Amino acid sequence: MTTGSVLLAAAARRLSDAGIPDAARDARRLLAHVLGVVPGRLTLVLPDPVGAETASRYETLIARRAAREPVSHLTGRREFYGRAFHVTSDVLDPRPETETLVAEALSAPFARVLDLGTGTGCILLTLLAERATATGIGTDLSEAALAVATRNRDALGLEGRATLGQGSWFDALPEGSGPFDLIVSNPPYIALDEMAGLSPEVRDHEPHMALTDGGDGLAAYRAITRGAPAHLAPGGHLMVEIGPTQGPAVAGLMTAAGLADVTVLQDLDGRDRVVAGRLQAV
């Protein structure tokens, strides 16, 4: 029988040798997962003996991580805006950068929200959890992604306030479901010729339809900005996450669609991350 300390040291070396960024951090997160403790308490149990079955489970996870499988796929969860979300290979991993979109959305008044391409549901469900009287709809083309969003919705107790629909962008909406005070989206924005440069964790393990439009990375924004005015209430806002070089192009699409007060917002690293616009009140 071995101990947590011995397992952790060996795992950190293996991940480091495999070129994993933050190898020690990932080794700790995975050990905490198999031991069933929160990462902050791992140090307290490291001297304790670990049974053979648990050690084998840990070593299997470390081998998968060394092969560049994301930690979230190994643990089945990812933290986002202070809440845990279930994730699988059918959805994009919720990312800290997307919290910029959530924070900006929460700065605006809304009672009815639409999330286009909802994936895990992390944007829609966070907004509803933070705004207790709001209701909303999340749409996605992927049935598998909607299954993940449904699980997250139910885990957060938001069944009565969040509806999920399958289809392409606005086509998934039930008739008469609008208008919306807020439309949000983190659509596929990576250009096809940029895919090869992504990390293996993203390129090889996340759904390509959620990453790229197979073209210049702007197709989703064209569809969303074209359809948004017909689904926004007067004074309502459209807010979308973007890649760091897409601010001017997406802002131009919003302006061309007739939206006012179009603004490009930066994330905490100072990169363009969100474009927001407003439908003028009549």
C-alpha cells in the first residue's frame, strides 16, 4: 500500500515529462478527485495510505491526462462563476474568459434572456442563478450538448425558469417565445486555418462544431446579428463572446444590423473578448 504523497510525486513527474502545463496542479486536482476531497484539503490527507484500487484509478487518470485529455473530462466537472458544471466531450469547457460576458450581461437589466449555442448552459444558467426573477431559453444544434445543459439546469434547480431547445440559432425557438431583453452567445469563432494551432486538449477533445464554422470564424456572428433585432425587445441588448482579433469585424456587423451603442469590451488579460450592442427603443 502506498500513500497520497508518493502517488502525487510520481504523477507530477509523469505529467511534467509529458509536457503538461501546470503538471503539479493537475496531478493534485486529479488526486483530490479520486480521494473524494476538495483540492484545498488534499495536503491534510497526503500522508494517509491509499488502497490499490484507488491508486490504480488515479494512475489511469494520470495516463489519460498525459495523453492531453482535459482535466475536466477526467473529473466530469468544471467551475464557472462560482458554480460547478457537468462537462463532457460533447460541449466546450467553460472558460474563465467567458465570465467577462456574464459580468457584462449582469450589468444590464433583463427579465427574459436567450442564449444561442448554449453548450453546457453555463452562461444562461449562471445569469438565471444570479438574477432570481429572470427566465430564459438556451438553444443548441447538438442534442448531446442539450443533454449536458439539461443535467446542469436540473442540478441548479432551474427547471422552472430555463427552457432548452434544439436547432440552429433562432430556428430552435418556440413560436411566440420572444421578445428578449438580452441575447447572449459564445458561438464557434475560430477560423478553420487556426484550428491546427490549438492545444491538443481543445483541438482533439472538444467538439469541432462548437469551435469553428469551417470558414473565417465570423459565420455565426453574421447569423446572430442578422436575426437579433427581430427577437430583441426595444432597448434590449445583444452580447457575444469573440476571439481577440474579431472586435472590429463583429462590431461592424452589429452596427450594420441597426444596433446602437456598440462596444468592444476586454477580458482581465486586456484582450478584446465581448462585443455588446443595444436595440434602440422606439
